[in-house]
Amino acid sequence: MDKAAVFWLTGPPAAGKTTLARALAARLGGLGRAAAVLDGDDLRQGPCRDLGFSEADRLENMRRAAQAAEILSACGVIAILALVSPLAEGRRRARESLAGRPFFELHLDAPPEIRRARDPKGLYAQAARGEIHGLTGYDAPYEPPEAPDLRLDSAALGLEEAVEAALRLLAS
């Protein structure tokens, strides 16, 4: 296994990105590996709090996330990013900016009814009531990766199985 890497978990809201990111970080820690989770919500409250949800702002959000991952990776930490990151262009740019470092794009998804049922923040219900607009995967587009390193249906695959699949990427 390489010393450091970047896992970029992408998918619509409530697809299981943060859950997998935290479980993967915990497992890596148990293996004696330094890992850090960069969650989209946390980034939006910190270094990306000045950004909205326009296409330009979403691209800038992904650029900043990639920059943070680069810093962590340069320090030997496995960076695990859990971001909706709906734009293929932003994910492509992130991968390019992290060239030379192991970079794994994981696409998580689940059927819409599952995402709505497990939605911890109630975003889908708010969008359905017209209280929020521009929710990715509801009334704003999500561009699924064409060729992710790993595609996971979080409704069909258990969390432990998903962690194992991600760990196999590091070993390859």
C-alpha cells in the first residue's frame, strides 16, 4: 500500500458518502494509517463558506477541496473527501491537480426513494415543499462519473463490504 492517497467520494445527497468516508478512515486508523475525512458540509462551513451553488462556485469548491487533499497527501495522510461534487469537469480538474498521487474516484448512489428515506438533513423533503431550490439530484443536475475507480450502490452493498472494496484499491 502506498503511504498516502486521495479517495474522492462523489454522489447525490444521502448516497452514503460521509458514512463510508468515516468508516474507511476508522478502518485505516486501525491499520496504523493516518487518514482524514474532508466532508462537503464541513468545508462549506469553513474554507468554502463564501461560495454559493452556481456552477462557478461548485467548481471552486471542488478546487479548494482538492487543494486541501493535496496538502494532507503531501504530509503522508490519506485524504478521504466526501463531496456531492456534481460536475464532471470539477472532478476531472481535481484528479489532474493531484496527478502523481494515488487518486481513487468512488461513485456512491442509491435509488431516489432510499436517498429520500435516509436523508439526515431533510433536504429532499425541503426541496419537495419548495423551501430550497437547486438540490443536486432533485432539481439540479448531477453528472455521474463515466469511469470511476469504484461504483457502489449503497442500498445494495453493506458498509463493511464497501470499506473492503475501497481498501482493495489501495492494495492494487
